[in-house]
Amino acid sequence: MKAAYQTLIVKFSQPIKVLDGIFDDAEAWGVDTLKGWIDDYESSRFTAINSHTAVITSEYNMECLMEWLKRNTPIAEITEC
């Protein structure tokens, strides 16, 4: 069976390293970076391609990830692939 992953390219209006500050209470979040949080979300992966842009893939959780990102991070642009 072939997995059908959804892919987003997300350009943030702030550097990803700044966004990692969301997770300043790593004990409460269980992670200390945006990458860690998304990678920890079942079937999802976060790959930074530069300081402001990441490729996010998910097998079946993309809708929830996109909603969380829109609510909690400053997004300049989202491209669905």
C-alpha cells in the first residue's frame, strides 16, 4: 500500500529559531522546538530549508497541523503541494 502524504511549504514571517521560543517551557510542551513539536505529531515531519521556510509533510494530520500553525505562528505564505 502506498502512503498518500500531504505536503506544505510554509514561509514564516519570522525566523524559525525565533518561533522556537513558543516552546520555552519544554517540560510543559514535551519538546523545545517547532521541528520537535511537528515531528512528534503522528506521521508528520518538519524540514527547514532556510531560516524562514520549512517543508511539512503529514500522512493524515495536515488539517490539524495547518490550523495550529495559522493560530500560533506568523505565516507569510503557505503553498500546498
